[in-house]
Amino acid sequence: MKITRRFTQQGRDPFSYFEYEKRSSQIRSFDGKTIFSMDNVIVPKHWSQLATDILAEKYFRKTGVPQRDDKGEVLLDDNGLPLLGSENSIKQVVHRIVGTWTDWGKRYGYFDSEDDVSAFYDEITYTFLNQMCSPNSPQWFNTGLS
């Protein structure tokens, strides 16, 4: 496949096109009881609160994700092993999904060149973050978890 860029520039991090913020997510039942709550959910500023709540409650991987500090460094426990927990950022989820698709395409020879590999990753990442497209729920739930 030859991938033509429409939204991104080669060499620019596709996540850098958007501003992000930390939000709280809370989902309540009809009687007002909190059924889900999570703080420090990182999403693009232009996302609605509903989109934030769906991402946090439904699509974040809840365990086994290396935790990172504000500089992106993996946090380690007293034994030098990575601290594991939940995803908390759309960046993690998008990279998990789009990175897996990109790896599969590269592995099975779908792309014409390395430029097409990076263009695919960057363009799909951009369209997810800008809510221009979205995979179905099984992709959000399962892709990249193995």
C-alpha cells in the first residue's frame, strides 16, 4: 500500500497536533449512585465529557500497563520492576491499537515503504484523536493486549 498523508507531516509526532488535559470521569446510575470513577484521564481538550467517560470506563485496559511519570519514564517498584496499573490516556489506547495495526501491516508486507508505514501510523492516529473515525468496540477492547 502507498499511504498519502492528508493531515500529518512526516517527522512530526501525530500526538503533537492536539492539546490535552486531565479530567475526572464519573458515571452514575439512575439513582445517582457512582458506578465508575477515575481521575487524571488524559484526553484532547476538544473531546466531550461523554467521550471521556466512555473511553475511561469502557476502553482503558485496566491492568498490566507500565505506569509512567510526567516525563514519560517508567515507574519502578522497590525491586526495580515496572509498576503496573490501568491505562489513563487516550495516547496509550491509540498507540496500542494503531501500533498493533501498523505492526501487522509491516509484518505481512502490506506497505510499499517505510515512509508508508509511518504515514499509516500518523494518519490513523490523527483521525482517531480528532474523532474523524473510530474502530468498533472489539478493537478498542482487545487490540494490542497480547
